[in-house]
Amino acid sequence: MGQVVLVSVKEADDGIRLNRWFLKYYPNLPLARLQKLLRTKQIKVDGKKCEASTRLSVGQQLRIPPLDDEIKAFEAKGQSKQDVKFITSLVVYKDDNILVLNKPAGVAVQGGTNIKKHIDGMLDALRFERDEAPKLVHRIDKDTSGLLVLARDRKNAELLTKAFRDKDIKKTYLALVCGVPKSREMIIDKPLLKQGEKMTVSSGGQKAVSEMRVLDSLGDKAALVELSPKTGRTHQLRVHMQYIGNPIMGDDKYFIDKRLKINDLADKLYLHAYKIDLSGIYKNLKLTAELPQYWHEALEFLGLKLQ
């Protein structure tokens, strides 16, 4: 059985909010549970009742009740300290309605065959002050990086799910492609059909429409393009770019010819969910996701600029 401990606030934590202090030193403690401990006065600052928003000063004494059982219960759900630190580091926007992550390439949104670590399995760590975990309302491919929107309650989940389905939310992607598209701007209107584990252009498939615009190019070797899906088919952008003869760099699934591999570039899929416009639902809310470091290195190496 654990014991109550008193902890002095370090100089490095001067001015930090109490909830952020616990996130830093007790990342495996659910924040909904932290709120309850505060309400029941089991956590105190200098012997006095405090709130999650209380700002700490160097030298203050925190009373912390035994938390071993709380942390073990949280870890039993598969939330390691590393997972909590990882998933919270991805948050780029948070308000009362939504959370938005900048997902790295290589991390799946949901579980599946041979997929043990995924965003959906770590959502409990993103409760913050809420009693419930946020909810997925759309997906991006495992190998695609960029913006992923989460609803913070059921009402917003229903609102966002419908908005994504009805295409009321505009999504913009960046891609590095092999060769240069024949037109600087084009609409790719080609239906897609699932065949095995891949999608293919087929007259018997579902309607799929993508807009493409060339932002910069390197002779006839490579281009930086902006892509906007007008429908939401699986692997839509990847298949459409392959169909017009400009497959996305690093795409092992849809690069029919020998895959372009430049030794100086990271071996990644160069597709990034760059912008999302939610202003049709949440007034004036438009978000942009910072490019991963390997993207910056690739653009510099190829001499391409994001304009």
C-alpha cells in the first residue's frame, strides 16, 4: 500500500498549472481521476484545496495521495508511460469540441492484422479534463502523416462524422511525386474499385474525384503537388496520382514501375495531410500541420519550395 508524499515544486516548474505538472510527472494518471482527487481534497498545495488550473510556485508543497493503484489500472489498459508521452505530444489544437493531432507516418489510426500500436488504442490518454476519451471521426492511411481530427464528445462526433461524409470539411494534402503532371491543374475523376488489398481505377467502381495543383517542379523529374480529395475513397490520392503517371514518392503499394528511391531521401511515403478547413462547422477554424523533418530535407535536396 502506498503512502502520502509531499513534493516540493522545482524551479523548472515555477508557474506551471497543476494539471500540467501531473501530466509531466504522472503521465499515466487519467486526468478525469485527477479531477476527482482534487474535488475530494486528496491533492493539496501548501495544505490548501486546489484546482487543476492552480499555478504552482517554486518551493510550494504538493500533497500527493498513494497513486500506485491508479497508475497500474491505467497501464492495464495498455497505456505505457511512453505511449502517453507520445500521443500527447501529437496534439496541435484543443478546444471544448475537438482535438487535432499531427500524426506521424508509420502510425496506424486503428488496429488490424499485425497492428498492435495505433491511435485508437491510445485515446484514453487524451481525456484531459473530460470523463470520456475523444472519438475518431475520420481516418488517414498509416503511412500518411498530418492532421487527424478527434471529437471530444458524442455530440461533436456525430456532427463531424456527418460533415466528413457530406464533404463539408475541406482537406488539403501535399505530395512529392515522380515526374511532372502534364497539366499544372487538373481534376481526376476516375472511379475506384477494391481488388484484394489494393484499389484500382475501374468503370465498375465507386465515384472518386481529386483536385491536383502543381506547386513546384524539378525539370521533368519530380514535383511538389497540392491535392484535395472531393470524395473519400480508400487510398484515393495514391491511386489517382499513379493513374496519371505521377506516383507518390515512397509508395510501395501503388508504384507499379521500379519505385523511385533516392538514397539521400528518407524511405517514407511523401503524402502529408497539410490543411483542414473546419470553418463551415466551427467559425473561422482552419488548421495547418507542420511538415515532418524528412519532408524539409527532401524539399531542400530536390530544390523544391512550398509556396
